[in-house]
Amino acid sequence: LVFIYDPNLGVSVSQTEQMNKARDQLGEQAFFLIAQLSTPEGDQLIAEHRANPAELLLFDPSGQLIKRQFALQNSSELIQWIGVDE
């Protein structure tokens, strides 16, 4: 799961908090990453996937983008959206 982080949006802080809670519950079953605007890596991923600020991108294990949705999702919603059984 990759979150497009925009430091100018309040929802970014809330979404990262929820991602941390979901990560604590899922452990190694899913990877949670941040792509920050105005960084070389973040801008490359954003351009490659035509992503928007505050968007969540879900990739399958092979790296294919399979879902996208805008924040905010709480930790339970994230776990369900990812499709991992706790």
C-alpha cells in the first residue's frame, strides 16, 4: 500500500496514523509506504501512476496497481480494503 503524502493536507497526518495502526495489526502481511510530493522518488511514482495527493494505491505482490482510493480510511477499512485476513 502506498499513500501519496502531501504535507500541506491535514488528512495526510490522519491517514499515516491509521496506516501505522493497520501495520501494527498486520505485521509482515502487507507493506505500507509513503510517497511524498516534491521528492524524486515520490514524484516519479506519482507521475508513473498518475496519482493525486492523499490517494492510496494498492499494489499486488508483483507490483501491479490493483486499487486506488482517496484518504481517509481508518485502520479497519484499510485492512479490509487490502484484503488481508487478520
